[in-house]
Amino acid sequence: MNEYYIGLISGTSRDAVDAALVEFAGARCRTIAGHTHSIPEALRQRLLALSADTPLLEAARLDHALGELFAEACLALLAKADLAPAAIRAIGSHGQTFWHQPDEGLTVQGADPNLIAELTGIPVVADMRRRDMAAGGEGAPLVPIFHAAVLGHPKESRTILNLGGIANITVLPAGAQAPRLGFDTGPASTLLDAWISRHRGLPFDDRGQWGASGDCLPELLGELLADPYFQLPAPKSTGPEHFSLAWLEARLPPSWKAADVQATLLRLTAVSIARAVCQHAPDSRRLLVCGGGVHNLALMEAIAEELPEQAVEPVSVTGLDPDLVEACAFAWLARAHLRGAAGNLPQVTGARGPRVLGGLYPGHPKN
């Protein structure tokens, strides 16, 4: 019997909620519909202002506002697909990361699942990272188990690259039942978006055109690549808490042009990814790319330049929508929870063992 699940996530750009409707039939799954639900600019600016010093009341208000917004995104997706809430087995909600600090076992995701369940009437599985962290893991990345299930190949060694705010890879050896490794390689869009917002007032670098107009600054690139994170062994995870504008500005040379810094940040992402792939996936011959960064053509070209022996392609060549892979993954994780199956991979997160992830927030029949 086929089952329908919905996955919800908002990434580090904090500009939208991605919603995916996924149909499961046994071990197979396919995306039925997707929806991108914009986050109002005033709310986005409040989310971008989140820091370790944010008052608890503001964090609580943001959690509530996002809960309502995630429910709106879900209902808009159902309207697009012409399905009633009763047709959905469960929602898997990642929420919006407020803070991620794995060295202290801390991670906080906002978007109150109680509100999502109440406003949609659909059961919600949420708070999926903290159980892995309780077991000694990084709580991230969680998507590699989904990558293995849907993108593994019996004869071809592949690497899956997610270009969100942070870049992460999943190493899939040919014929393997699970990824050999998965971890965050470093910044992707988080610094690129923050820098162009600071200097041009734009939310992102459309197709990477601004970065492509500048020249990479070799000395600055060397300073950035010298950050200890890049030398840490896996498992590891990071976020904009570390790779922030303050981190960048502390390393800027005395004189610079903003476009050249953007070009350097673009090359930083490409080089850090390439080094991780060469070190941890030497047998890989294909790099399948998903996430919003796939639309940054200059970044995709830079990655291909740094990995000349890899076929660098968007994951759309496999039939998956690059913008919905993470949302689909959280639908998959919700299903795993309801089936009592583990949603983490200890070799990826560093947890002491497999764990069923998340908590269940029951739905109710809509009046």
C-alpha cells in the first residue's frame, strides 16, 4: 500500500520553507509535488539576527511564527497537489536551525511542531537532531542515509554534494548498502549570501555573476583555508555560527574590492569541497549536486575546475529535484521514525549507535 509523507525544511538562507510531497511504495519513493513558501522579509531579518545573545522571548516568538508558517507551507502544498490532510501519514519537519554547536552537544531548531500538527491535523515528526547528539553524535548531517537509499548505484562510486548554506558530502561506494562517510566540508552559500547582502543589498548572487566578475585573492584564500575546521577529521559538522561575516572580516587584508572577496569566497567553497572529495572519495567518478547552490553557475564551474576527473552534475540527472532533496529526506526520516527504524548513521555523525530520531506530535481530524 502506498503512503504519502510531507517533508519541511528551511535552510540557512532563511528566505523560504521548502515542502515536498513524497509517495512511498515499499523501498521506493518518488516526489509527487513541491512547494517553496516564502518567508516574509521582516521575519527573515529577525531570523538572520539570531545569535548567542538573542533574548529567550524573541527565540520563542520566532519558534511560534515559524510553526504557523510551516503549517501554511504544508497546506499550500496539499492544495497544489489536490490532496486532503487525511491522505498524509505524517510530516517530517526539520524546522529552522537557530543554533548548532556540536562541540557542546547543542542544537536548536525552531518551528513549533505542536502548532504544525494542530493547524494541519497531520502527525508531525520533528526535533530529529538532538537524539543523535544525545548519543554522542554531531546531529549532522542527517541526509546521507536518504542519499544512500535513493542515489546509491550498484556499479558506480558516487559522491553526493549538498550546496546549502553549508556544503556537505556523502560518499557512496559502488554497491554499498550505506554511505562510507558523510560530513560538512565548510561554507557554501552562507558567506556568499551574507557578503552580497552586505555590499549590494541582494539576498543572493544570481548565478554567481558577481563572484565571477571579481578576481580571487590568493593570500586571503590561503588565510581562509588555514582555519582549523578544514583539517579536522570526520565526523564533523559546522554552521554559520562559525563561518560568519565576523570570521571573514577578521581575515581580510588591508585593502580589497568587494567583488574580489566574493570571488575568493566562491573559490574557498570549491577548493574545500574538492579537497574533501579527493581525500575521502578517491574512487568516486561522479559528483551529484543538490541544494540551492546548484543554481550558482560560477560555483558549479569552479567545482568542476577543481575536480577535473569527476563528472559534476546536478542531481536532476537522476530525476530528483535539486531544490527538494533535503525536504524529501525529512519525509523519509519521518517514515523511518514511524517504522521504528534508525534515522542516523553512526559512521557519519559519530553517534554511539543507530537511533530512532525525533519526537512524534499527534495530529487530529480537522473539523
